[in-house]
Amino acid sequence: MIAALITSKGQITIPKKVRQSLHLHVGDKVGFEISGNNEAIIKPITKTAAEVFGMLHKPDMKVVSVEEMNKAITEKHKKF
């Protein structure tokens, strides 16, 4: 079992091993499910499409159409 201390404000630091296992990063949200056995399960809350929209966009990126993307993917797979 991995342990963490609760601060006087009711906060905990999620241990590194747990963060790595759950693929958690700064700014991620987690949820808690409480079972009938006085146990809590911590789960990462996945982001919605609206929250991640535009994250991969860079101002200097070339705009390409879906057709161009599909063509590039097809050509890349031909190499394998």
C-alpha cells in the first residue's frame, strides 16, 4: 500500500508512483468513488473534446485538409 498524509486543510499529495500509474499530470482532475466498505477509489477524470480542442495547434503550423491528412497516413503505412 502507498500512503499519503492529509494536511490540516484536508489536502494530500498524490505520490509519484500513483501519478505515474494513473498517467496524471499537472492540471489533471481526479474523482473519488466511495464504496460501502469505507474505502475510496481514485480515478482520473478524462478531458472532454472541448477541453483539449486546439491543444496541438501551433500558430506557425501549415493548415491541411482531411484529404491531405489521409493521403499522408496512407503513404506512411505503405513504407511498412
